[in-house]
Amino acid sequence: MEQQLKQNYEFFIETNLEEYEGEWVAICDNKIIAHGKDVKEVFKESQKKCPSKKPLLSKIPSKATMIF
């Protein structure tokens, strides 16, 4: 795994993302650079803010979501 992606993933795992429940987030350089309900819009915004890097995109599940 690329070092940058690994760092972004570690940030994702360690950060409280409750305020983004049900939204997509884009993480680059250990910070959230975009978020919203539409993954395409979040991706476009992340490309503008971090054009030369690969952001980590993830959907934050709601509390009602069960993960098996």
C-alpha cells in the first residue's frame, strides 16, 4: 500500500467521524478535504483540493448500519 494511502487510512480509523454519518468523505494529507451525500461531487472537490494525490474516499455508515 502506498505510504500516503496508508497514512490517510490510519487517519480514517483513528478519527471520530460521527458528524459525517451517512456522507462520503475524502481524506488527503491526514485531513478531511471534502464531504457530502454525492460521491461524484465529493470526488470532484477532492481532485480540486488535492490534484496530485490520491485521496481516500469512504462512506461513513449511520449508527443504524450493521457491519458483519
